[in-house]
Amino acid sequence: SKASMSALSAKVLAAQDSMDAKVTQMITAEQSADESCHSSLYRFQNAMNQLHFQLNMSYSVETTLVEEITAEEAIIKDLEERINKKHAEYEQRLKECAEAKA
């Protein structure tokens, strides 16, 4: 009968509406999860960039320190050579003085 067809048709439409609502809900949830994941990845990328920047800064500071230490070691070596030379001159003068007295 027409009434039962109309009732059946209404049930089909209601089921479709319900299914559409569920699909929309699933898509919305999926989009929300994607946005959350994207946000987490973005934060992670920022953290990685910050670490990379800090690493480069540390490397730069370390390189500068190595250069300064190398320069200071060269100065120390030069002073050491000068001291040794003066010491040798002093020993030679002592020897000459001792020979002159003898």
C-alpha cells in the first residue's frame, strides 16, 4: 500500500540522514586528528630547529675557544723558548765568570 511505501521511504531517508551524520562526524573527527598531528609535527620541527640552532652556537663557541687556546699555546711556547734561551745565556755567563776567577 501507499502508506507502507511512504513509511518505508521515510525510514530509508532517516537511515540515510543518520548515515550522513555519522560520515560527517567521522570526517570531522579525522580532520581534527589530522590537525592535531600536524600541530604536533610543527612543534616538533620547531624544537628540532631550536636544537640545531643551539648546536651551531655551541660549535661556534667551541671553535672560537679552540682558536684562542691554540693562540695562547703558541704564546706559551714562545715564552718557554725565550726563558730557555735566557737560562742558557745565564748558565754561559756563570761559566765565563767562574773561568775568569780561576
